[in-house]
Amino acid sequence: MKNRGFTIFNYIFFGVLAFVMVYPFWYAFLSSVVPYSDLMQRTLPIIPTKFDFSAYKEILVNGLLGDAYLTTIKSTFIGLALSLAFTVSGAYVLSIEKLPGAKIISSIIILTMFFSGGLIPMYILLSDLKLINNFWVYVIPSLINTVYMFIIRTSFTDIPLSLREAAEIDGASECRIMLTIYVRLSLPTIMVIGLFYAVDKWNELYTALYFIIDYKLYTLQAALYNLLNANSGTGVGGGAIKTVDEQVKYSAVILTILPIILVYPFLQKYFTKGVLLGSVKE
Amino acid sequence: MNKIIRVLKKYWFVYVLAAFVLGFYILFCYVPMYGILIAFKDYKPLLGVFGSKWVGFKHFYEIFTNRNLWIALRNTLIISFSRLVFCFCVPMVLAIMLNEMVNGPVRKIYQTLIYLPHFISWVIMGGIVTMFLSPSTGLINKLIEFFGGEPQYFVMKSSTFLPVILITDTWKNAGWGTIIYIAAINGVNPELYEAAELDGASRIRQIIHIMIPSIMSMISLMLILAVASILSAGFDQVIVFQNNYNRNVSAIIDTFVYDLGIKGAYKSEATVVGLCKSIISTILLVIADRVSKKMGQRGII
């Protein structure tokens, strides 16, 4: 017995909710392409009246975010490749129950999920390793996300042992078994985790705020943080940019979210899958 | 001996992988744990962690008599508990409502749209909100003026900081949070509903007596995680809304450590705070886990 009134309410409710949640992004887009004076003539602008790409030009020509874009793209790709290599390796090690020493290895790793040294000891370590104000700080300290590693491990342990035994009888090496059986059969899961790593890297903010001094090495998010706070003087280094036009700010916002908005609709189901994998109990 | 050689011959590749992975964990997780020692030392960068002088609990005393720490603790607890009260249940309610909708294209579109904010970083969310709420040019204040009100400095005022945090948190995470609840709801045995329907239970009664008890383990799991992270009020989110005007309510433990140890030079004092936070969080996690298991739900340890 479905209640008709509730059904109608439900559709309207989620329609309004979805609109409220997405409209601010659309508004940011409008603000970036429509001259400010035009935008204010209506209370709730929906469709652009006329286009003015001068703010985009200013960002692209002056290279306002150029360095940050390069740094972020570099850290996303290098970080993704190295993180996946380490994470898959770790997951493979943890998936072999017969491995002598497996218990010790997994205890060493699990303990770190419950206790950590904290920010300052990390800072001291990184400065000892000469990683402060160094591009590699975006990649190396975050090579492995333990939760992601356990998700891949679960997918490895779901693969029937008989496949491994058959390969062992054929004389396949461990390296071969890992790549041709485990990695190949778990590829969908590994790709989902890769997607998560990529988004994490793209949205990286606090590594830059904590461990980078030179603005040239800032990630997109950190550069944007400075840009957005340029006028209010609350940015970490508000002095770098003096005053910034609202339209330029909105354009910078749009340029930063564009890659995510473009790929998101096609990859949404993989993201959803990733969350469900994460909630599986170890 | 022979056995060891046989094991090494078979698994040498796996041990090489393990060495790399453990090397990472030892360097970036265990070495910082050793670095905690500076909480009990007068840390001088030139002397290093090992060479700095022992001072016992001096920094503990200093930091616990620092008024700003207690302000940060109060703010952290206020933000975290408000999140538990106002934000925790929203994804669950949305998931139950979404589940009542026919699984068709309309629902798919709604879901795609409400998941979207999760992928936008806090810097951008914060930037958009700040511009939205701007007293001179922001849309919200234009609307307020349109209806004859006075423009408000939302992001500059202490009184509106907490609502801004809670609303933007819901905006970013409520939609995404529905995913696991929907999965849990889908896992409920449909025969239970059918049996209840035969007994004449209305849909609302079915939700209360069958659906919610069935997803209780998921709810308790989320609750454990929320309780364990009560001392982290969300650095990324708070720092984008923090400014000199609202610092009295927006300084949280994480920003306090950041200001003290990274922007400032009080490395030892900041480590004391980090250490205490880490210990308390671990204890909270264990307690929440035990309580959950006592109440017959699954734990995470």
C-alpha cells in the first residue's frame, strides 16, 4: 500500500533538495561568465544573459593558477601510479594467509590505524628527510592509504585458492601469480581505488598548507585557498595576491572543479561501488 | 634450515614487496611515533629528537594552563556534538525516503545530483559559500535586502559560524552518506516486509519495526566512527571558514596545533596536544566499540 500523497511529496522534496545542492555551483559558473552588473538584475539567475570570458582570459594569460595546475596534475598522476603500486603490493602480501610471518606484518600495519604520531613529529620527520617545501611531499608520505589497501586485500581473498594452486603446479612464480591472477581478476576494484586516490590527490589541501612554503609549489586547492582569501587577509599567505575581482575568483573556482564535474557523471557508479567496498567488515 | 630456504625460494618476491610496504609504514608511521618523545623534551631543530634535552612534563604543564587550549577543546566539542545531533541522522532519513521512490531514471538523476557536492573540495565549497553570503555582493544578502532586511556578515560573525559549518557539512556529505544506508536497506530480506504486510502493518510501521532494526548495525558502525573522531572537528572545513573575526568559536584542536607548531615554533607544546588527542581518540574508539558490542551490534575491532 503506497501512500500517493507521500510519493508526490517525496519527488518534490528531492527535486528541491537536488536543486538547492547543485544551484550554488551553477551560480558560480554564471558569475564567472556574466558581467556582475547583469547578474544582479534578477533575483535568481538561471540562464546566462550574455557571455564575458575576460576573467578566464585573465587567469589563463597571467598564469594565475598555472603553476598550481601543473603541480596538481603532476602529483595526481605520479601519486596515483606509485600509490597503486604500493597499495596493490601491500594488499597482495596481506592476502597470502599461508605466508610465514603474515600475522606480524598485518599487526604492524593495523596498529597504525589506531595510533599515530601526529602532525608535529611528522613535520620533523619530513624536514629531516628534506621533504619540506619539496614536490615529493605530495607523493611519498601518502603512498598507502591503509583502508584502501584492505579493500583491495578483501577483493584478493575473494579469489578462489584453487586458481593459485593450479598456477603453482604449473610452476608460475609469485610475481606471475600476482599479476596474471590476482591483479587481473581484481582490476575493477583496483580501478575504483585508483579513482579514489586520484580525487584525494586532486583535492589535496592541507599537505600544501602544512609542508609547503613556496607558493610556486602549491596545489590547486591551496592556491585557490589563497586566492579566495586574498581580500579578507585570512589566507595563509594573503600577501601574495592583493585584491582579486569576484569574477576572477568564480572563474578560478570553475576551472578547479571542471575536471571533476566532467568525469563525475560517467564514473559515479564506480565511486558508489567504492564506498560499498569500504563498508565491508574486515 | 631446509624449510627456511624452501619458504624463501617460494616467497622471496612476496617478502621483497613486504619489505617495501613495511619500510613505508616504519618510516612514516613508526618514526613519527618515536618523534612523540619531543613532548617530554625541549625540542631544538639543530639537536634533533634524540639530542634535545629531557624536561619531563614541563610542556604538559605549560599547555594545560594555556587558556587557548581549553577554548579550542570547547569549540571542538561543540562542533562535533552539533554534528552528531544535526548531521548524523540526515543521510539515514534521506536514504529511507529515497528507498520509497521507484528505482527509475528520476531517482538516478536525483542521486547523481545530491552525491555531487561530496567531490568538491572544502576550499571550493567554502569559497562559493563565502561569496554567496557576502554582505555587498552575495546572493543571499541580495534576497534579504529584497525582502527589506539588513545585510548580514554571515562568515565574519561568531554567532553564525556554527550554523554555516552544519549546513555546509550537510550540503557536502548528506547525499553521499545515503549510499551505505541504501545498501543496508537493500540487504533486508523482503519476506520480512511481506509477512508484516500480511499482518496488516502499514508502510510506516514496516519501516520502524523492520527496516530500522535491520540497518541498526550500520548505524552503530557509523556512530562508533563518529564518536572516535569527536576530537577532530574537520580541519579542512573549519580552516576555510576561519578568520580573525570568528576565531573565538572557530579555533579547534587541529587548528590550534597547526598555529602553535607549524605557523609558530612551539613544536614540543604542539606535540603534547597531538599526543593527548591521539590517546583520547583511541580510548574513545575502544569504548564505543565495546559499548556497541555489549548492545549486541557489530564492532569494528
